[in-house]
Amino acid sequence: MNNEERLVDIEIKLSHQEDLVESLNQLVYEQQTRIDLLDKRCEALIRQVRELADSVGSRGGAVDERPPHY
């Protein structure tokens, strides 16, 4: 294998690696976008649970109180 063939082979490999890196970067970006969305949804759910707990607590009833049919 002469130097020119080796150089062409290296350039081909480099091109494939650049494509792979770009694909991985796109995947990481999409995953981070998804993580951000899920994080916002979790925060919204936490707020809802706290609001529900506050509304149950403000009614004066105990949260662990047994229902009357027991």
C-alpha cells in the first residue's frame, strides 16, 4: 500500500467518523430536549401534588383518617 492509498483510506475513515460524531451530537441534542421536557412535567406534577395536599390539609380532615365504612 503506497502513501496515496493510505492517505485516501485515512480520509475515508475520517469522513465516516465525522458523520458518526454528527449523528451522536444530534442524538444527544434530542435526548437533552426530551429530558428538559420531562423535567418540566415532573416539576408541574410536584406542584399539583403539593396543591392537592394543601387543599386536603386545609379541609381539616386527617390524611390518614380511616373512612367511615371501616
